[in-house]
Amino acid sequence: MEFSSKLLQNAVNEMSQLPGIGKRTALRLVLHLLRQPPTQTEYLVNALRELRTEIKFCKKCHSISDIEICEICSNPNRKNTVICVVEDIRDVMAIEATSQYRGLYHVLGGKISPLDGIGPQDLTIQSLLDKVKSGDVQELIFALSATMEGDTTNFYIYKQLEGTAVKISTIARGIGVNDELEYADEVTLGRSIINRVPFENALKNS
């Protein structure tokens, strides 16, 4: 792709680093920004700068937050004995949209994937184990995507908690194999939470 301007080329190159954005889409977005009033671009730049400098991760669940303890964890109406284990904040948002779950969350920050060099030590698994072993948690709900990496992560955590009294369940497989949680419709996802099954049953059926 030939550019008449180095500034334009640099902007397109940076924009195309975003996931799912190719060079042509990046060019379209950059040209769109150029057609907007300068203040609009400044709003975008400032929002991104504030995101990078001021964003926090909840000290309890590791979800993205504006404050040290997120609104879900600090909500007295949430059931703090039940924890739903998810990959990232997109899954928290998807489950919250169903209005079917009133427990807390634990955001792992990814899934175990040896091919990508991601091991248990790269995720927030240890803090989850510590939380469960503290004795306050009665149930863990695995809500990772139905992929090989998701199943590997579920099984690893399950094995680490063998011998504890905590109940371990997984969302019902209304979510198709290899489907990402965030793309499931709200009704299907809500039913999967409500109709969750013991994790041991999921192991037998896999």
C-alpha cells in the first residue's frame, strides 16, 4: 500500500496493530478521524491516555476497575460465597448482561496455553486458590470458553483443589464447543449459568 504522507502511514501502521484491524480498515479509520473536528480526536487520545495511566485492577477479583475494589466485589447484595471463574472482563460483562448471576467473579487474565507460553504462573490462579482455601467460598463456577485451553485451565484448578470442601461446577454446555463466552446470546448464557453441572460430570462426558 503506497502512502502520500509519512504521518498517514505511521498512523495506519499503529492502528493496524489492533486485533482484527487490517491495513485497509486502519486506513479507513484514520481517514475518518481526519474528517472529524480536531476536538473529537483529542477526546479519543485523552480517553486512551487516561485508560493507560489511571485504570486499576480490582484487588479482589482482578477485573478492570476505576477503583481498588470494583463495584461488584463491594456490593453487599452479591453472594460472596459463590465465585464465577472467567478469562477476562468481557466474560464478566457477558454474564452480568444476563441478570441471572448474583455471586462474585475471579478474572484469570487468560487461559493456560503451553503453545503460547502461558502457564499457571502467568495467570491469577494462585490468588484464586488462596481465596478458596481461606474457607469462605462454598462454590466455584467454571465459566471459561469451551476450548482445549479453557478445559485445560478448568482441570488444572480442579486438581489443585482436590480434597477441599468447595463445590466445583461448570456452566452447562448450551455454549457450543470452541465458542467464546462473550459471543453467546444472553438467554443461552443465562440458562448455562442457572443449569450448571458438577465439574466431575463434565469430566465424565468429555
